[in-house]
Amino acid sequence: MRIARSLHRVLLPLSLALLALPSTAFADDLFSTALHRYGLTVALASAFVVGLMTAATPCVYPMIAITVSVFGARRETRGRAMLLSTSFVLGLAALFVPLGLFAGLTGTVAGRLAGSPWVQGFEALLMFGMALNMFGLFEISLPSGLQDRLSLVGGLGARGAFLIGFATGPIAAPCATAGLVGILDYVFQQRDVAGGGLALFSYSLGLGLPFWLVGSLSLGLPKPGLWMDRVKSVFGVVLMVLALYYLRHIIPAFAAPPRGFPTNTWFFVALLLAGLGLGAVHLSLKYGTPTQRARKVLGVALAALGGVWLVAYEPPAPAIAWIEPTPDIAALARRRHQPVLVDFGATWCAACEELLRHTFSDPAVRQEARRFITVRVDATESTPAIDALQARHQVRGLPTVLLFDTQGREVGRVSEFVPAARMLQLMRGVN
């Protein structure tokens, strides 16, 4: 009982900590940032926490006790209850994991589409609408008849619990979508099938943990209340940050503060905290007084601006002098008798941005690059010339960095983010 009652007390601080996680990279999602900066273990843990946060939203939380009673875990022995509860959680995973695999397999096409300003504008509107839903201005839910049918899926036993878990996913979708956006966005960009499957499995475990605790250990849950609306408001602020982030190429003010504003991290954090203090999370648009609603709107605006600048702003850094690609890069190396470094990247590719901002801006890498012909291939949008160049060099995903020696032979290839020290080692090995 004590464990269950503490769940809702930790969800809000955890979610605020996740929102404030600093990034110096393409950070429109927590999973991508955590993976590139802190490694796979932290990234999977972040996906787990996002799933746990989703379980505390009004779309999911009220279903926990009801759903557990449907598959009968609380009427069984402890061992049997754990089996049924585990089957239920695996049913959730069976729905969400294929989403990650599908995203990974279709990542290149989706990534190219994501580079379009029209698509980015649509995504911003979608995130904005989802945020308003989280703030309670309107409700998105499945028709009640369909929810009733899904709740009757399964029957008794482990198979029934598994099918009920699978059917619970669509019922939770209106609130689950907010947590899934970042993970799926990373997978679409990187075409990382294994990473996508692991992230969605970890997310499913977090989402299913309260169901498992209630079903296996017969724990009680705190009563639904105002705290759930605050968890939804946290998701709403995160979605507002995402909406502004998608607009950063269309409206430059969302990529960096206007001239005259401070550009240090503390200013961004101060805006974020000021917005939270005004009422971005703890006040209600649906039930508050006019003054409280005005404070909520102003608080959300400040928190969203501080959040988007915190994750999107990058101070100018010295960069390599890139040249435009030629159809025959190998011939260029032979003709000029110089090694060639070719960087295939795109604005929608998180690891590509990491390479530019952290690896190729490193002073030692820039110094070593002076003896190379440095070619940058921008594959943000598909063109016949770019497609032909990628096909010629068998570039199947982004980022891809190719190294050619002075004879025009490919002697090195990188297909992921690597730190400056590793890139420097590869470059020094090219003659």
C-alpha cells in the first residue's frame, strides 16, 4: 500500500526533471538525447519513466483497478496473480513494440518527409492540439461502445490477460500518444529497429508497472484527483515545447532568443521555472477563475519558450569548411591527390546534428580536416542527384561519413554518432 501511495508523489517531480533535461543536440525527444549523451541504459530508463508517467494520466489511471479485476488477478494465489499480471504487461508490449519496429523499418522515408516545412507545420499543429487536450480544453477518447467491446476481450487465464493488455493500448492512446511521440520520432529519424523495439518495450513496462503491482501484490491505489490533472499538464507543457521545436526552422525566434535577450542556460531555466511557478502545471484552464486561467496561459507560454530554447539553442561553433558534392568523389581525390571526407546528413537526423555540433566542431578534428577535401551532402530533401550519390556509395541510412584516400579508395565508414576522439583516430589513419 505504501508503495502504491508513493507512485503519484514521484511522478510529478520526475516529469519536471525530464522536461528540464538539458541538451546540446537535436533534442526534440528525451530518448534520443539520453541515448546519445548518456548511453542505452539511461535511454531505456527514460522510456520506462515516460511510460510510468503515462500510467498516472486520467486516460489510464482509473482503468487500473477495473482492468485488474477483469482478468481476475486479485482473486488468485500470489503466484497465479503474478503470472496473470505479467501476461497483461506483455500484452501491452505486444501492441507497442511493433510500432517501434515499423518506425525503424520505414525511417528513411519518414525522415525525408519530416524535413518538409509543410510537414513540420502540421506536426506543430498536431502537438499544439494534443497539448490543449492535456490542458483539459477538450477531451479525446475512443467511442464508449468500442471501449466496452475492448474491455470484454480475452477471458480467463494467461491468454485472456494477455489479450486484455493488448486491447488496453487503444483505450490509453489519447494519453499514451504524448509519451510515444519522442521515442517514435527518434526511431523514424535513425531507422534503429533494435533501439525502437527496446525503447517501446521499456515504455510498455513502465506503463504496465502499476497494473502489475496492483494485480500481483493486491496493492491499493490513491484515489483519482487533482494530481492526475497536474500530470496531464506536465505532458501539455512538453507537447507545447515540441510544437515550438517543430516550428524552429519556420520561425527562427523558436530556435534562438531574439537579439538583446540573454542566451545562457540559466536564463532559459529561469523562464521555465517562472512559467511553472505562475501556474503552468498546478492551475486549471477548465476549472480556474479568469485570473487563474490567465496565469496558466502566461505560465505555459513562458515554460514553453524556456523549454524550447533550452533544447534548441546552440551557440555558434567553429565548423569545417564544407564544399558541395561532385558526382565522382573518388575521381576528385585522385585528381587533387588529397584524401576526402564525405558527410552524408540531414536536418531531420539527430545523430547528424550531433556530429556537426560536437564532433566536426572539435578543434583537433578541424585541424586534421585541413588536409582533407571535406564534402557535405545534404540529404534533407530527396533529389535525383542526391539519390544517385547515395546509391553509388551504398549509403543506406544517415548519418554516414565516408573516408577516401588519395587514390580514391574508400578506407573508412561511420554510420552513427562518434565522439571527436574516435573521428580523429579514423582521419589520422587515412593517407
